[in-house]
Amino acid sequence: FNFAVVEDKPVFPGCEKIKDKKKRDLCFQQKIIEHINSVYKYPAIAKDMGIQGKVYVSFVIDKSGRVKGIKVVRGVDKHLDEEAARIVKTFPKFTPAKQRGRPVQVAYTVPISFKLQ
């Protein structure tokens, strides 16, 4: 069972010291974007074929903070979909979400854009 809304959302490494929940959530979103940008590699074959678009990848941050259950929920092309899933697989271990002080699983979906320059 995955929670959609939790009292304490997962925390991206580096955001732990932020006490304000809204600021910590913004830090989470910012770090996700930075992480995606740092490991992102546009597949050469997709580039050559002029394929671009936004791939939506869902995943679960489990009770121990690990990413699992990675699924492309809306894909563009198999090469972009595989790269998007690979990026999510490289996410670090998070501080897990908490509900009433207990760690819980949370499902997320992230959009990863592939744009040809």
C-alpha cells in the first residue's frame, strides 16, 4: 500500500537540515531536477532519429528510503523510456516518508523531458 499524501514526505539527501516542510519539499524537487540533469544522457539513436518528448516515470520510495517499482507510465519511444527509467534507478537513498512517526512507502511520478537543441 502506497500513500499519496503523508505527514512527512521523503527527504532528498542534503535537504535533511531544513525544518520548514514547504522549503524541504522545494529542496526535494530542486534536488530531483539537479540529479536528473547530472546523470541525463540523450540516447544517440533517439537524437539521430529526431525523437523528443516527455517521459513520465512512476516509482516507489519504500520504508527504508530505497527507490523501487520503477515503471514508465507514459512513454515516448523505447530509447527515451529506457533512459528515463535508468535515471530514476540512479536516485540516491532517501529519508523515507513518515505517517504518524512511522516510515511508509510513497509513490511518485516524475516527468523527464528530452528536447533536441
